[in-house]
Amino acid sequence: PPSCWLFCSPLLPSPLTPALSPHRCHPPPSALSTPPSPGEGGEFRKQRPRGTQQGHHLQRNMAGAGGGNDIQWCFSQVKGAVDDDVAEADIISTVEFNHSGELLATGDKGGRVVIFQQEQENKIQSHSRGEYNVYSTFQSHEPEFDYLKSLEIEEKINKIRWLPQKNAAQFLLSTNDKTIKLWKISERDKRPEGYNLKEEDGRYRDPTTVTTLRVPVFRPMDLMVEASPRRIFANAHTYHINSISINSDYETYLSADDLRINLWHLEITDRSFNIVDIKPANMEELTEVITAAEFHPNSCNTFVYSSSKGTIRLCDMRASALCDRHSKLFEEPEDPSNRSFFSEIISSISDVKFSHSGRYMMTRDYLSVKIWDLNMENRPVETYQVHEYLRSKLCSLYENDCIFDKFECCWNGSDSVVMTGSYNNFFRMFDRNTKRDITLEASRENNKPRTVLKPRKVCASGKRKKDEISVDSLDFNKKILHTAWHPKENIIAVATTNNLYIFQDKV
Amino acid sequence: MMFARGLKRKSAEEPEDVEGCSAGAQAMPSYSLQRQSLLDMSLVKLQLCHMLVEPNLCRSVLIANTVRQIQEEMTRDGTWRAVAPQAAGRAPLDRLVATDILCRSVREQEGECPAPDMGDGQPDLVPGLAVAPAAQAPRSPQSSLWEGDSSRESRGGFQKSLDQIFETLESKTSGSVEELFADVDSSYYDLDAVLTGMVGSTSSGPGSGLQAFASAATSPPSSSCRSDLGELDHAVEILVET
């Protein structure tokens, strides 16, 4: 497939692709069995974090029973409206740090993207890292109406993915259910003045009044951040897009909907290649959908997609144009003692994320987080229970639809800790090395800057201890679905319904 | 709050509410009643997906799979059989067991009688109907949901109803507005047949594909062709601009 694009349109030099680049592809580690060596990767990799190069401070243990070298998480900032009346459009639907961690993007149900920028560290005030302040806000998607189906197309931003920075401008992909857009965010801090034919306010001068000529000069102006849509990738998805993922070649990306996955070139908007299609010939036979997809971080021909039946398929695009046959199928056999009518629903995978190293991938299903070694298909290497106390409440959660909530998960920069959200504005972190975990709450109460967060605990049954919360008191309307971890530092962004919380470790 | 819909959830630790129940006079919700209630709830959920925005396909598939599982188990049990359709106005919600009853394990229920508690915490459900006699055969759930289908044999009718749900999901032909489009071949909604299926055929410009699509849309084949006319045939039809 890649060679076809050479015939479709010329590869113009652009901020995204260096001139005359062939489809740059690095050979994967053999059978994905060895971790990528630090030296691997070309010029595009310089800004990407690698597990082996993380600073020592990220190796510290998580706060568990307390003591010693545990990380202590502190409240840093909260963004968003204070009042409890949540406007539908303000509901945050995606959160993503860029590759350097300097920028933090959020998307909401109203189709807006808000980008925060980290302030440069104040060298004098070394006890705090830079704050995140609004850098740019723009309307990415508008509501549309599909006249054929008489249905609205929501403007809600499902995913944002940043491109690695190549020049002064920043680029990100944002998508709603049907359309992906490439946005360029650039700064303007000077403007030309002294035109001959125009006044300063833009009105054209009467040419007869021009008696002398001058050369316009650039003069400084207040910083302005502009966002402009550079590409619009539309009309390629019949079903709702749930994932976008940029390839490690930084030229192509995939978009996945419920039944199909398409491969795009960032330069080309009127063509995409369908690489996975699980739509049955007869829709009545439909029993499984695609829930998430992601490219391997280092191997540009490899991607995975997860399903509503709890399976993950790894595909190699070199094998065939249509990757309907997986190279690997990851599935854990069901525990017969836990079988119920809800078993399939809770096994449905809501998110899949490769580790930065590319050696592991993490999946999130309704009750747990699982870490898979790409070399072992028959079971995960680690399983972490997020809120096992909900297992006895599945029927109620089915009745109120909470069982269909799609929680995301994320890795820290060194792949040593994973994080995911839960209900009651709780979120959980699991340290893979120490096997300790912690539950924290995103709440405006008792949170002054640099206040250390108190670990929370849910009491599953029996007598509730002091400071514990019983399962029946949990607020199931307060769910944390979206979390993000700074690629290099211990800074996390946690989205409640309409607020964005930023926490960092105690410096 | 446990429920987003405002149902007050009865606390699990209220054994003292059991008193007042005459022992043995009322049957306790059995596993099969629980299962039936779950089935009814699932079918209601599937029906409720006809909203202004396209329903979530993943959710619909998961619910439908749950319904199939229940159906399969009931078939194995031999409890799945045709039953006379109910009065037209009866909503399946009437048969829903209170959620906390439904979600309690069978073992827990053996010592309890939940009926007296129905009125308190479940204002939305019709009180007093939660506990059905154990001998009652499960009613075919689709009879009240798809009125006019009462003549269908329940098992085949059920499968057909499930299929209808997926046809509906694909083609959104329910309701009066959508009937305007009832004759339109559902494969029109499959844009891939028109667009990505044409990858590589660079002879025509980007606009001609859409024009061909539009011209084909003005003369839709009848709905009987829906299953006959495969996507490939349809795409070819558009390409040759018939």
C-alpha cells in the first residue's frame, strides 16, 4: 500500500515530511522479543522519551502503606467551572500530553480543543514545576447532520493525538465520530507594518496618494496563538471512530471505528486504505466490535486492536493489504467461577496502550487493568484490580448503564507505573515493581496547591473503618474516564466530568 | 447515588425489613425470574437506543449478546417456549423485578422475602408485580415490544426481532420519518462501498465518485433487494453509473 501513494499525489515538502522521504520504516526488533536499544531510531525519535533514559526520580516507589521513598502526589491546579451544574458541552472527552509534555490538550463534548502550556520553570522557586495555563482554544468540530440517516453527528472530540514537533509549529490530530482533522498551532509574535498600498487598519489606500515607497518591516506584537485546520480526513468511516494512532514513521496514521480500521497518509485526505474490516456480510451476525487500536511505538508495520469480547489482535501490515488475519491473538481464558451474564460485557476492552518501550501493552476492561507481554498470547503477565468491589453490583451497573463506561489507562514515562480512573472521582495507580497501589481522589475540597493527596479506600463490605467509603456511597455520576501522564515528569492530568486536575509529585 | 436515574437503592443490610412477610405465602424471585427480568431489561435497553444521535454500536452489540446468552440458556433449560401474547398496553417494565432483588444472589434470597419492601425504594416500578409465582412460565418478551407480531412463533419471532434490531441499527428504519427511507437500500449507508472501495481507481477525478453516488441515490432499488444486492454489485452499479 505505501507505494501506491507515490502515484496518487506528489509528496510535497511539508512540515510533516522532509523532502523526498521514502516511506521511512525501521525494521522492528526481531519478533518483538527484544526491547529497542537506546541507539535505535532516526532523527524523528530524538524527542520521544525512552524507558531506558528516564531520570532516577521516576524510579521511586509509589505511596502505599507509607514510609520511605514513596512518591507523594500533590494537588497542583484545577481547570474548569466550579459549579455542580455541568453544561453538556463542557464535558471533557479526551486528555493528551504532547511528546515533550510542555503542552496538554483537552477535547470536550462541545467540539472544542483547549491547549494548556507549561510555564517555564522558575529557577528561583525550585519547589514547584511550571504551571499549565491556557495556550490556545479553538472549535475543532461542529455538529453535523447526516441527511441520509436522519441522525446528528456529534461534535464531541473522541481523541486527540499530537504529532512530534518538527518545527516551530505544533500539530495535532483531533477526531469526532466521523471526521479527523489535522490542526496546526502556531505562534505569531511579530507582524509586518508599513505597507505601501494599505493603511495600518487594512483599508486600501488610493494609489494616487502614494508618493514614496517604503519596505515593510516586522515589528513585535503581543503573542498570538493561531490554530488552523490543515487537513480534513472525512467520509471514510461509516461507524463511530473510537481511536486514532500515529505511526512511528510519522507519515501515516490509523483511524478505527466499530468495525473497520483505515490507514491514512497525513498528506492525503481523499484516500485511505482499509486495513481491518470485521463487518459481517450479514449485520445480523454481528457479535463483536472493535473498541480501540494503536500503532506499535517503534515498529511501523505493527498495530493492535482490541474488541468487545476481550481479545487483542496484533497485526502486521506487511503480511497482506487487508489485515483480517492477525499475527497474534491475545486472550485470557475465562475464569469459570466468575461466570455470569455480565462476563462478556465486563471483559470488553475499553482502552489499549503500548508501553513506551514497545515491549508490553496494557488493556483496560471494566474491572481490571492487564499488562501483556507481546511475546505471550495466552494470558497477561500482570493483572491489577481497579474496583473489584463492583463485581457484586454488576446488575445495578448494567441497569444504569455504568457497566458500559469506557475507562482509559496510561503509562508513566518509564513504564513502571500505570494509572486508570474509577468512580466517585477516584483514580488508581499501580506500581509494577513494588506491586503497591494507591487510590486518590480528584476533588476541589481540601486541595490547596502543594497539598499532599490523602490515599482513599473503599470498604467493600462489613464494617466501614474511619475515612473509608462504602460502596453504596460511591457517586457513579462522578467518573474519571480520561487520564494522562507527562512523558518525562511525575505530572498527571486527570479529567473529572468537566474539570481538569493537574497533580504532581512533591518536589 | 447508586443510580443515575434516581432509583433509591435499598441498603443491603436491612434484614429487619424481612418481617411482615408471611412465610411461604409468596414465592421468592427465582433464578429464572431474575433471568427473565434481565432479559426484559435488556430488550428495553435495545429499544431505547432510537435517539437523535446514532446509537452506540458497542453497547447495542453487548446487550444483544446478553440477550442471546439468556435465550440460549433458556432454550437449554427447556424454559423457552411460545406463550400467548399479552395485552397490548402492557409494558415489559411491569415485569421487571426490582433491581436490588434481581441483583441479589439466589443464595441470599433463600431466607428473605422482599415483597414488602417493594413500595419504598422503587417508585418507578409498578409495585406488587415484582414477585411472580414461581410456576409462571416466562412470557415471550417481544410480544409487547413489537405489536402485531403476536402471530409469530416466539422462538423464531425472537430471533427475527433481534435481527430487526440490527437492521434498525444499520438502517434506522423505525418511526414514521424513517419510513420515507424504507425503500432505500441499506447498503447506501455503507459509504465504504462507494468511497474506500474505489481506492486505486484513479482514472476518475475525486468528484465523479460522489456524483455517481448521488445519481444512483435518486433511483433506489426496492427494499427487497437489500439482501440480494451485494455491496460489490452495488459499487459496480455506481461505477458504471446506471
